Amino acid sequence: MSTYIFIIVAVFILGYACIALEAFTKVNKAAVALLMCVLCWTAYCLMPGHDLSILPEGLGETAETLFFLMGAMTIVEIVDANGGFNFVRDTMKTRSKRKLLWRVAFMTFFLSAILDNLTTSIVMIMVLRKLIQDSKERILYASLVIIAANSGGAFSPIGDVTTIMLWIKGMVTTGGVITELFIPSLVSMIVPTFLLSLQLKGKFDKSQNLHVAEISNFTKRQRQIIFCSGVGGLVFVPIFKTLTHLPPYMGILLVLGLLWTITEIFNRKYEESDPMAKRVTHLLTRIDMSTILFFLGILMAVLCLKQVGVLTWMGNGLNSTFDGNPYIITGIIGVLSSIVDNVPLVAACMNMYDMVPDTIYAADGSFWQLLAYCAGVGGSMLIIGSAAGVVVMGLEKITFGWYLKKISWLVFVGYISGILVYWIEKMLF
């Protein structure tokens, strides 16, 4: 039996390495994750006394996360396609380099908490391209987008995939994660922003503030309705869960159905000229299904590791080595999340430790809150450490070496500052 466990672990490590080296292998990480998942479960099936009853149950729990993500991605795509984010561009417009830096930081931070860090990064880069024409000047602001997006996603139950996973499993609650992690997350964003602002002075040329044509046939009033329905709906999802006790994906489907209906009503007058103009059925083709399949493969492969007892063994090993200190354990996980994807890391931790009432592993316990913070913020230390970083790296052609030299140390200072603030909160309150 130990031979089969060794094979499962070897397949997972090999697959993990290929995912981390996607930029070099040129093989989509979703393909690797799906292969890794199936091969792990195939090896498990060959083990004597295997039990596959866990598979349908695990798939059901994974599907809850995937449906939530697909719904959220579609909502954001609808709002963006119909000009709902135009106000972001108008709000941030300024010639002062330092003012723009701070506006980018706070706008990204709070948008990330409502949307998600990946989507917010894409929206903000598109806005920056309209405000800063020089690509060499823009990469500094683009790097800040990565930092602020990951920090903003850490304190919101819907701001990051890892936080969504913890929230859906009941390891953190909406009120708990916001009240406990808001200030640490804010500090982890403000510290790097302040240090970056010291490098900037002066103003942009007047040519930077170019007029941008509207991208929607809708009136300003209609765009506002779409924005409020989409973004306001996302904010309402945690409230809906609290009021009804239904799973979060039911709330996201409610918002999607409402927004879909509104846009269909608005689009009726444009059917003759362009029957597919901004229609949701057309926008659905833009959803990044490779990301959804990647999460499916990763989460199901991690479930296999849990089933054979590997994760329990690793959790016990970390506890004995560091005497169960949540700050050290989650701090290390945060640093690791800058090297490899934080989704499998958090999924593994969720399966390493059981929820135990009246301990640091209870719902809203310090371990789970620190895990949400460290996995989210820690991913900013390297540009390949988060989905937001990888996307911005591709959009703005930021090199790994430049980010490591100019930005990584700033992120680390903010990361440690946030952990220190969380510790002070726990000591005082």
C-alpha cells in the first residue's frame, strides 16, 4: 500500500512542478492539473481496500466553489462589457504621479474585495493604459495593482479564490474575516505604496489625459443600473448566505439571473442592428474555462492526498516542528505561496487540519484567518506567486527579475507589518 501512496505523492509533486513552471514548459496548467487529478485517483483505485465513496461527496463540495467562481466571473464580465467600470477611469484621472499612485492603490484594494483580485487586476490595467501612455512609467503602477489586489482580496470572503474556499467550508465567516483582517490587509497595502511613492515626483504630460470613447450603447443611467446590480449583488451574496443559510453559489446565481434579466431588457431595442450586442449568451464565451478546470483538477487531486492520509501526516509534522504556532506555520505558507500557486496550498491546509471548537482551528480561529491573509498577501512577493501577478506580467511585459529587484522587498515589509498588526489586535482585543 505504501508503494501506491508514494506513486500518488510523486505524481502530485511532478504535476505541481509543471504547474509552477508553466512559463517555461508552455503547457497550460489546467491540462496538467486534470492529468494529475486522474492519475492520482487511478493509483488510489489500485490500492487494496480503496473506498471511492468519498469521490462524489468531494466533487459536490468542489462544484460549489466552481459554480460560485463561474457566476462571479460572468457578473463582472457583464458589468465590464457594458461600460459599468467607466467611473473607475474618471475617478482616478489626475496629472500628479503620487496622487495617481494612491488612487490606484485604494481603488484596487476595495474593488478587489468586491470583485476578486484577478478580475480587478485586469480592469485596473485596462484603466491604467488609458491614463498612462508610457509603458516604462506604467509598470510601477501595474506592480502596485498586484499588491493592492492581493491585499484587498485577503480580507473579503469573496475577494480571493482561497478566501472563498475557506468561507464556503465555514472556516471563516463574513464578519470575522472582515473585522479581523481588514486593518492587517490595509497595512500590507499602505506600507509598499508609501515606499513606492517616495520614488515618484512631478506630473504627467497633459497628453496622458486623453478622451476615451464610451464602449456601450447604453445610457449613463442604464450603465449605473448595471453596475449597481452587479457589484451591489456581489456585496449582497454574503448577506444572502447569512439570511437564508443557503450555500454561497445560490446567492451568486440569484445575482447572475437578476443581472442577466436586466441586460436582456436593455438590449431589446438593439436586437435588429446587432442581435448579440453585449448579450450574456455571447459574453459567456469569454469566461476563462481553463481557470475553472484548473481549480477542478487541483482540488480533486488534493482530495486524493487527504484520502490516503498524506495531508494529516504533514499537518502533524508542522505542528510538532513549530509547536503549533499559527504565526510561523501560516507565515511559511505565505512565503511558499509566492513560489507556487496558493490554491493547492490552501486546499492542502484545509485538509491537513480539522476544525476544533475553542481552539485556533475553530471557525474564525486565528489559524484560518492568518491562512487567508498569508496566502493572499504572500502571493505578491514574486510576480508569479498569484493569478493577479501572472496576468499583469503578461499584459504589461514585466520581467521576473525587475519585479524581484524593485518590488519584492516592499511586499515583504508590508507582509510582515500586516502579521504584526494582526498579532497586536489579538493581544489587545
